[in-house]
Amino acid sequence: MAIFKAAAVQMRSGKEPERNARDFEALVREAAGRGATYVQTPEMTGAIVGDKDARATAFTSEDRDLIVATGRKLAAELGIHLHVGSTAIVRADGKLANRAFLFGPDGSTLAVYDKIHMFDVDLDNGESWRESSAYEPGTEAVVADTALARIGFAICYDLRFPQLFRAEALAGAEVLTAPAAFTRQTGLAHWHVLLRSRAIENGAFVIAAGQGGKHEDGRETFGHSLIIDPWGRILAEAAHDEPGVIVAEIDTQHSADARKKIPNLKNAREFSVSLRGTGQGALRGAAS
């Protein structure tokens, strides 16, 4: 069991990786200066770019990426666990990955996670998103066994798939993460309740650093970065969409205590599902 300070860094990333890297570095330094030994940044820390042609010039391979290099340097210099919530990386096959990195206090790469669930949705206000048209989804859930805690990874839209978080909790994750660039519309409706649910369901801390505000490419994100305890209590919140840092104490014993009080991870049972109906209409409706 461990006790440590965790920070969630809220950003408003633009189109230029160089400027975003400077903001990233300043906010991470602020978090470390406030005593955080685990620091998480949002989804798409490196750049938020909607245009396909602009993405081709903004993004590069992992070994040449500015955010990766800056993150590794900062982790080693500050002696912290630095979790880059995600940045866009050009894979060896030329496709893009929405990729998270966890760097250790010596600058080494402890874990890498590619976002599994692509944000392909049509919202009521006319917003339409097709993440799968630009990014290749990941296929593997990741839990990092660190000196601080066992940390499970997710990114943004993954939050709506509780089976991912449950699998990581069953693998021992005491801290679950959901760095994001949630839209303002969906954030207003669901951000708090989904994050608190994932914490309660799994008896785990949840840390979610968010993008916030109006971005250069026109999109608007919700902000409201959160740190939540295993009982579903909000320990820290950025109650706005401006860039900044929130900090809270994490005591992994609280995860063990919550799971002892309500042992739903142990009590889960296998079951089957039967579709039953008395008329063809019911069956047709279920299949449509």
C-alpha cells in the first residue's frame, strides 16, 4: 500500500505541438512543485487538429515526437511518474494511434496504451465525430505495476465501456485513469456520473485530466478534471474549463478497504442471457 500526491493537468491544446509542449511543461512543473509524484495530462496533449492535411504535418513517430521527448525529460528531472494522457503517434505502418505514455522517475517508459474505443458519434447539436477515420484502435488493456500503485489505462470514450475498467480492476488496478477531451455537450450530461460510477463499481481511485474550452480547430471541450476516491467522493475538481492543475492525496489502502466492504469484484458470477417473447413483434424489435 502507498500514499502519494496525484495531479491532473487541465489543458487547452491547440494545433501547434511546440506551443502545447511549452504549456505542458509549465503545468507539469507546477504540479510537481505542489508535491505531486504522479502527474497526468489530458487526451491529445500534443495537439488537437481536426483537419486531415494539418494532422499530417503536426504528428510524427514516437521516437521523434516532441511531447514524448519532453515528458521523458520532465519525469527524470522532477523524479515523478508522468502520465501523458495521450498524444497522436504515427505508427510504423503509417496509421495514427491515440497513445498514452507512462514515464517513470528515471525517464523510462513504464507503459504504453492505445485507445481502444473510437469516438464515432452524431450528437443532437449537429456535432459529428468519426475518430476511426483517422486513428487505428488499440486491442490491449494495460495495467502498470508501479512503485506508487497499480494503474489502469483508458482514454476518453473508453469511459463509456465499463467492461474495460472492470477487467483492469480484476487485474489489480487500484487507480483507474480516463484522460479526456470530452465535448462540452456530453460532458455536461455525463462526465461526473460516468467517472464516479467507474470508481464505485471497481472500488478504485479514478483520475481524469481533461481538455477544456474553445480550441483553435473550433471544437469545445468540457474541462472539469477530476480526482475521485473508491467510494465515489470527489477529492479534487477543476470546476471550470481553463488550464490549471488539481492535486489530491491517494492512499491505495482506501481501495482495499472499499473492496472489502463491498466485494463485488469477488462476488461476480457468470451468467447467460435468454431472449424471450410471446410474439413476432417483440422478437423483431429485439433484433433490429
